Amino acid sequence: MENQKLEDCYYAHSSTIFSEMLGEDENYQRLKNAKIAAEKALQSVISQESWKQYLALDEICNELECARYKAMYLAGAADYEKISK
């Protein structure tokens, strides 16, 4: 049960972040479907513990990517403020 909750949360989180930015982009949908297929194949050949670790690592990567985008935005805003003065 806990594994299913973790997987549901993972798929919900990873798909909503980028789908909001990309909308119904055809290339994005193709890549997303390929990633899901690859993850299902991976899950079928590794242990449950390894799968949990994979999901946790992917979540960390998503959070780091989000932080990187925020930092880029803040740097851009700071540059804009300097230029506009």
C-alpha cells in the first residue's frame, strides 16, 4: 500500500510540474510516455527497495531542478532591477 502511495505521488508530481509549463505539447507528451514506459520496464527488473530508492532520487532531482529555475528567475530579476535604475 505504501509503495502505491509513493508511486502515485511521484507520477502526480512529476507530470504536473512540466505539463503546466508545456501544456499539450506533442513532443513533451511523447517524451513523457517514453519515460513512463522506461520506468515501468526498470521497475519490473529491479527489487522493490531499489525502486523506492529510484523514486526518492528522482524526487530529489525534481526539487533541485525547481530550485535551479527559481535561482535563475531571481538572478534575472536582480539583473533587471540593476539595469532599470
